[in-house]
Amino acid sequence: MPFLRSLKPDATTRDIIEQRLEIFRHLLPANELILRGPSELTAGERELIGTYVSAKNSCTYCYGGHAAAAAAFGLDPALVDCNVDIRSII
């Protein structure tokens, strides 16, 4: 995240969280509930949505994380890498 001058050039998500733990300690449980809590969507499908949104936001960092997680939850990596209308999947 070198575009944030307050972070070292090779900063990771952990570095960001540790820098502002007072904020993230409240956000992380919500994030966990959204991505892993009870839902009609599988964890892989939710990660696929994260991949799609990250691509639309042009955030390659988040895209890579969500794409890897979607693949880890069993989604075909080819599906994650192509321009598929997400509504046709879920």
C-alpha cells in the first residue's frame, strides 16, 4: 500500500489493522459475519462477490485476496478470472 505515506512500502493488511486497532477491533467481527456467517450463499460465492466488487473498484490487492479465497472455497479459478455476470451464478 505505498500510496499511503503513513505505511511502509511493503505494508500488509495486518500492518494497517495493527496501526488502527481501536477501529478495526469493531470492524473485523462484522467482516467475519458477512463473509463466513449464516447465509443462503456459500463462503465461496460471497468471496466471488468480493472479487467482482474489487475488480469494479480497480483494487488489485483486494481482488487478489478475494479471488484466492474464492478458489480456496472451491470455486473454479477460471470463473473468478473471467467477466461473468455475477447474477447468473447466484
